[in-house]
Amino acid sequence: MCGAVFFLLTLVCATATLEPFEIVSTTNDPTSFNTNTSLHPLELKITLLQDKPHRSDRNALPEISLLPLHLSNHPKDCQIYHERGARINGLYRIQPDPSTDSFLVLCDMKTRGGGWTYLMNRYDGSENFDLPWNDYKDGFGNLNGEFWLGLDKMHALTESTQVSELLIELIDWENGKVYAYYGTFRVGSEDKGYGLKIGDYSGNAGDCMAAHDGRKFSTKDKDQDAHDTVHCANHYNGGWWYAACFRSKLTGKYIKGNTSTNQGIHWDLFHPNTYSLKQVRMMLRPGELWT
């Protein structure tokens, strides 16, 4: 069958997926974000962590092995893997643009129909997000922990399909959970400042991205915000599509709960900007698939 990819799924113990989860390669280790290996997801042992602090107790954890057969071409995103039968959350190699190199991404194959490609994940403060332009451009962090996928990759993903949709999930320190869905999401090229196009909101978090629609990306060493006197990324910590300055900012310092600095992780229709959130993730997939 031309172009088809077949998956051999070996179930060691079937349980519901719990997050966060760790992905361990049984051959080369694909978990480093800036990997240059040519590893396909050929033999990934996906270990679902029921309780993240107990990382050493491997024997008590459910495991699912995903053993895809030969891949001659890389799918352009996680949704293509999902359409071909993948149902395991984990690392997959994608290639949005056939003329450029492939790269590893973290895929969510279960949430709201599956097929989501992670753009960002934060949940424990292990990664510093107060970084300069080139880090935000190329991406940083670890795909089995906290990370930013990279503006170049976000641009490639949103350019590879006619419409992309974005899902943002937020959790506070009282374990309140809300989400924001956007039916339109696009990141422009670097020469256009990685400008943001976003709209068609629904959800229960409140639309805090509308104020950032059309804005260029700013970092502490590259000021492209709309404020006349304040360098927003430098003052409030973390790169973002700042206006003058923000209603949302998911790249700030990892602070527990209340903060007087406005430098934390913020979504001001969920909590005021004196409160920093506990956990956030951003994911995209091709548009018009929302269920």
C-alpha cells in the first residue's frame, strides 16, 4: 500500500494515559531536544508516570512499546501519524517541509480526538524560559520535560497546512483546569518577526490571545512589542507575542501562586496577573478537526 505506515503495538500493560509521562529509547536516547540523530520512533519504550517523583520505580509502571515498521518518508505532523493508526502519546519524527530536515516532536494522540503536536510544555519549573532570540527561534528544553519547540518549527508546521488550530490547557495551584481553543493559528516567518495570527476562540479560559493577534515575537534581546517606553520581554520575563504588554504570557518565571512582580505564567481571564499558573501546554494540529 503506497505511502502507508504500519504500526506493531505490543501492549505490556494497558491503562489510561497519565501525564506527565517519560519517553525512553531502547536504542539511542531521543529525549534531548537538540538531537541530531536520525532515529525514527522505531523502538520507543513509553513509560507512563503515575507519580512523577517516583521515577526510579520502573517495575511498578505500565509500559507500552510502539514498534513502527519502515518509514521511507516522514509525515508532516502528528495528525498524519494518528490517521495511520498511532494512538500512543510519545515522540515521533515529522517533516512539515520536504525540503528541510525532519525533527522529533511530542505528540498527544488522545486529547479531544488526538493528533496534536506539542509546541510548549511547562509543569515543574525545571527549564529557564528567560532566554534570548536565538533560543526561542531554534527551541530549547527537553521533549520529555519542559520545552519550547521553536519558532522556526512553529512557522513550518503552520505553513504546511491551510488552517491550523491551537489548544492551550491551563492548570492553577488549586488544580483548577481550563482551556482555550483557537480555530485559526499561524506563526509567520522570521523576516516578518514570527508574527502571530490567531482567532476563532472557544473554551472556558477566556480569550486572552486576542490582544496579541498580529503582534511580532519579542525576547529580552529583541524588542518588537507595541509599548512606547517599556521593553516588555525584558521587564516581565520571557519571550512572547507582546502587545503593550500582555493579557497572556505562558513563558514567564515558574512561581508558585501569588506574585507581586507580574513575571510569572499568566492568563488574566483565569487569574489576575498577580497569580502565576502551575501547568500549561500549547498544542496544534491541522484545522477543522475539533471534536
